[in-house]
Amino acid sequence: MKRNLRAASLLFNQPLLTTPVMLDLAVRWANQTMSLNIVNLNMSGAAANPSMLYDDEDYQAEQDRREEQRRAAIAQTGVEVIPVHGVLVSRGSHLNACETMTSYEGLRTALNKAITDPMVEHIVLDIDSPGGSAVGAFELAADIRAATKIKPITGLVNFMAYSGGYLIASACTEVVVSLTSGVGSIGVVASHMDRSKMIEGMGVKVTTVFAGAHKNDLSPNEPITEQSLQVLNEVVQESYQLFTTHVAEYRGRDVADIIATEAACYRGASAIAIGLADRLESPQLAVDNFSRAVALSRAQRQGPQTQQRISVRASAFAILSQL
């Protein structure tokens, strides 16, 4: 029950930087699994805790093997590819073994590791996300932006960077899209679930005693009140103001231009035309070219004796499944 309550607190009555379709799927899922039974988003299961798949010694050996592969790939390419996949949540403890998710907490750790690693010369955020929680999103975006002053960071849309996913992309040095990659959905959405009719149908009546005028705001056990609706709308508008101003700053655009998108989604060349992306290139070709550029730069720094034909295939993508 505690797990369901935690999941509900992440899904309802909160500003979300996600697409309406994703929110609708989540709400439908909630209805089907708990009579409002929302699936656990706490750390559980093998996907959230890989050590469950191995004995302690085997797990450490597997971790060492993956790190060795990662180091070898970076030594060859100079490129660190960090996956930003699925629904975005604020903390690793919110991850769900049944759904692809990425935490802002985990992204920050991976980013800091790449920034401080002298072997990494170019960072690629491999983004395939419909967005997620507004909580923690702007802080992470600010950290990404600050990191671009140290090393180049490319937001590689492969193949979706909507809402919170686009906030992360916009903070990068550049945003690269392919022909079918989608960006945008610069808006905020929030939902309130009224369970009063369902509870009534079960023959249950909930009585709530509270102190403080706002203590019972957004209760799921009764229809939303005017006061609660106003509170939720204020939170959404505040998050929208943060969203549009941050994207405008990161992309060098007027806030009015970002607001004018009205949270629409754009693909490929349309994303570039409206100023939400910088260039068109397939994901693998982009990483190949980053690797070649790093190899050329390394050869030039090391002197004429190392100038030779550079042919580096971007094995960085091959380690995505190992991260």
C-alpha cells in the first residue's frame, strides 16, 4: 500500500513535464492496476537493482567487466554516451522495474563522472524520452548548462525529446535530430483523480478531519474544490513560466517565441526551422563524426608523427546497454 501511495504522489496533483498521451496512459494504467492501484515505483526488482541477478562476487565481477568495456570504448573514441531513456523521475528510488525510466539523480552522477574524466572529450546525451517529473528537472538542466562550459555536450534526439526530455536537450551545447526525431511539447500538465464515486460504489464513506485551510487540498476522496483547483493551476503556471524561460535562455530565443509553440511537437527539419534543434543527422552518424573529430584533435595535439588515416567507428553506442 505504501508503494502505491508513493507512486500516486508522483503521478497526481503534481506538475509534470510530459506529453498528455503519456499522462493518459499512466492514469489508465493506475485505474486498471489498483482500482486505483498504481504499480510500485520504488527500487525493486532486477531492473532497478541489478545486483539481484547475481551473487555478490558475480555482481562485482560483472560491474568490473562493464566498466572495463566502457573505459576501452572511451579510450578509443573519446566520446561518452549517456542514455536518457523513458520516463524521467527525480530520484533513483522512484525507478520501476517494469518501465524504462531515468532519474535526474542518476543523470547528474553520470554527467559529473564524464566531466571529471580526462579521457572524455565529448559528451552525448542519447535522448529518447516523453518527459516526466518537473521536480528536479530545472536543477539538472542548469547543471548540464554549466557543464557545457567545460566540455561540449550534444543532445542527440534518438528519437524523442518531448517536454522534460526537451528541457534536458535544450540545455546542451547543441541539439541534433534525425528525419523522424521529435522535439517540443514545451508545456506543463497536472491531473487530479477524484475517487469519491468509486468509494461510494464500494459502500465506503471517508471522513477527513484537518487543521489548516490548505491541508486537505487536492484530496482524491472528494471532487476537486475551487480552492484546490486554483492551487493546482498556480503550480502549473509557475512550472510553465520556469519551463519557457529556461528553454528560451538555453536556445537563445525570446520567451514569446517559446510560448508561441503552444506545446506543439516538431519533427526533423521542422524542429530546426522553428529553432528547437540545430542540425539534421542520424544518431549513429553523429556519434561516428564526434569520434572522428576527437581522434583528429588528439592526433594534432600529439604531433605530426601520429598524423595518419583516422578510421574510428563509434563503439560508444555499443556500450549503451552496459550502462
